[in-house]
Amino acid sequence: MSILFSKHCEYALQAITYIAMKPAKSATSIRELAFVLKIPYHFLAKILQDLTTKGLLFSQKGPRGGFGLAKHARVITMLHVVDAIDGLDFTDRCVMGFTQCNNQTPCAAHSHWSTIRKGIYAMLAERNLYEVANEMRKPGHSLSPFFVHIRKKTKSDISRREKVKSPPQGAH
């Protein structure tokens, strides 16, 4: 579990990143997301509903239904997702949990945490889903084992598959 964000938020970031890796305006089913990302189905359904209510995803019903990005991936930042799920409390919450921690009455970690918090905020605000999805597509990306490299099938993929399917010569 993340030190900053709830499990709900972590799953939201994973799901929306996976959706951003898909072709624009396509819909991804909850079943696919739950399976690939190993997120409990009903928990994921609530998360996707929250992201839809906040205007980050669209929902499409029917046999080809699912969820897709409501805006272009370049417009949606990681900060938008965090704000939609957890809010931005981490920007002013004391890392040690003190309720009266502020610039006038700082805790022992206040100045260090303030610097770190500003850096985290800037990273979340500057990184959009387009960038994150492209990074996750890179071969050998090791951040998480559940992200698949989504790419178009090439002619060599098709010819490799045909070679595997065809029986050896002289076999009856």
C-alpha cells in the first residue's frame, strides 16, 4: 500500500493508466480490468464509477461496453486522478499525524516533508496519462508485472503464428 494514497487511489491510477494504454475512444470492460490488474471486481466497479462521476472516464453500456477516457490522455494528469479519489489532503497533512502542525507550529519533520510534498505535487501535476501510458508500453518495463505491452500485430507476428499452426512437411 502506498504511503500517501489509499488502496482505492492506487487501483484508480492503475486502472486509468491501463485504459489510457488502449486505443482512443475505446471501452474496456470491468471484467478485463479486474482480471488483468488483479483488482476485486466490485471494488473496481466503485472506483470506475467515481472516476466517471468526476468526468475522467465515460461509461458505455452493452455488449461492447466498458469504460474509456472522457478526455484526451494528454489532458488528464495523475493529480486529477488522485484528487478525484483521495482529494488533495496530502498537500497540507502532517506526515507525523499532528493536527496542529503548520508553518507557525511545525513538527520535527515539517520542513523536510514540506519539500517532499511539493515535489510529489509537482510530479503528479506535470505527468499526464499519455506520458504514463507510453512509459508503461516500453518493452521490459518493470514497475509492475500486470501491465501488458499493447501494440499492433505485425506481419512477422502473423507469419510466426502460421508457421506454428502448419504441420511439418510429410506429416499426414
